[in-house]
Amino acid sequence: MTDSTDTSTPPWGDDFDAERAWTLVQNLRADKDKLQGEKDTLTTELATERQARGDAEKAAKDADPEGKLTAAEKRAADAERSLWTERALRKHSIAEELVEFLSGDTEEVILAKAEKLSRAGAAAAPAPAEEPTPSAEVPVRPAPDLTPGHGGEPTPEFSPATVAAALRARAGVR
């Protein structure tokens, strides 16, 4: 076994030169001071850059808060689309229940769809029946025959069966 206290060779070598060691220590201290100065300079530059970036982000956020402008644009686009849809509903007399079929990104597209929907609804809907106008042959509600100072003549009795028969004859139904 070797003895750990064997000091045949010192760690600095055989010949120790104190002057050379002192120069080495001085150079190491100078390098350390130089690197410390560079580190301080870079730290200051980094802090300045971070501050500038933070200020730029704050200015950008103040000019356009993240997401707020796009949310406002989205609300405006939705309101505009709703307006176009309402215009199309009014212009083409379409029922409110059919509004879900009117979609599009421009007013022209929505109006074209509304026109198509209106034509399809008009073709599917039966023509409204014309209201018959009362004529002399169809008895209507009895009207009083009032003449001042006269008792009046008796009016014929109102009979719903007579009215129904007259309407059937007029419509051609037996």
C-alpha cells in the first residue's frame, strides 16, 4: 500500500516560483473582474431590452387589446348579418320561422336565398280563396226596416238553411 502522505512531488510541480504564482493570481483576478463587468453590462442590456419589450407590448395592448378588437369586429359582423337577414325577411315576406335558412356572409347572398325561399313558399302555398261578395240572391243578416212615424213592414224571417243553399248553388256544389 502506498502511503498517502508521500510528498515526493508537490501539487504545483517540482519547482515553485512564487513570483510566477503571484502573476497567475493577479491575471485570474483581472479576468474575473473583466468578466464580472461584462456580466453586469449584459444584465443591464437585458433589463433594458425587457423593459422596451414590455413597453412595446403595453403600447400594442393599449392600441389593440388582445382579443377585444376581434371580439368587437365579430359582434359588428353578427349585427350586420342580422340586419341583412331582417331586410330580406321584410322584402320577401318570409315567416320568422324560416330565418334559419337565410345564411351567408354578404347581403347579396342572403337576399338571393330569401328570394329562392320566397318562390318555393309561394309555389307550395295554395292560392288564398277569394271572399265571396254578398249579392242580391244570397240573403245576409236581416236589416231592420225603420221609418220614422211608421211601424214598418214585417221583414222576411232569416233562415240559415236558405243561406247555405244559396251559397252551395253559387259555388256549384250540390
